[in-house]
Amino acid sequence: MAAKAKEQFILATGRRKTSAARVFMKPGKGTITINGKKPDDYLRRMQSQMVIMQPMELLSQTGKFDLKVTVKGGGESGQAGAIRHAVTRALVAFNPEWKLQLKKAGYVMRDPRMVERKKYGQAGARRRYQYSKR
């Protein structure tokens, strides 16, 4: 009985705002699926589609890896940023020599900006209710 060879892939996680993305990356033809859909169908804005490809284009690795992405939470912009972060981490795991180049472009670090919470006694995070002097 022949043992089935286990597929080798790299798993990486990326986050941005309230979105979290997992990327399963393996050498291949460059096919990308996001939650079972093509990137064009999942990400409506062209800017978001460009954002997820930035790390691969920077390293001239476009079309050399197959990506299977699962992403949850947040909106389109946050999800695109989370996918970019996860792809960057996967590329660094594949070849640590690429880290310096990706870090210089600003893709390695997680973007820590989050929506500030609304406080009690206020209309919003920073907005106060209107003050009446008289």
C-alpha cells in the first residue's frame, strides 16, 4: 500500500483592525482563493485587490505560489490589510532572507490602529454631548 504524500504548505496569520486572515501558501501556479472565491469576486474594490498582491509583487514572486485564504471580521479594507500581513508572514517563513525587503516596505509590522470605543456619558469615542452654558 503506497502512502499518500502529505502536501507541504506554510500557514500564516495576519490581522488588521478587527479582521483576521489565515493563509495556506504552497509553491504552485499562482492561484488565489479567498473564502472559496476568486479575489475579483470577493474583494470588490481594485485597491483591495492590489493591496493583497503587494508583498508578492515587491519580491517578484507573482504567480509562483498558490494561496488559500480564509478571512473573518471587519470590512473590505481591514480584510485586505489582514491578508497582506498574512501573505508577508508566509513569504518570510518560506524564505527569511526576504524579511528585510518586506520590512523596509512596511508589510511585516501589524497595523495596530483600531476603532476607539465609545465611552459612557459621551455621544461617541471623543464626541461629547452639546454643552449649554445657560
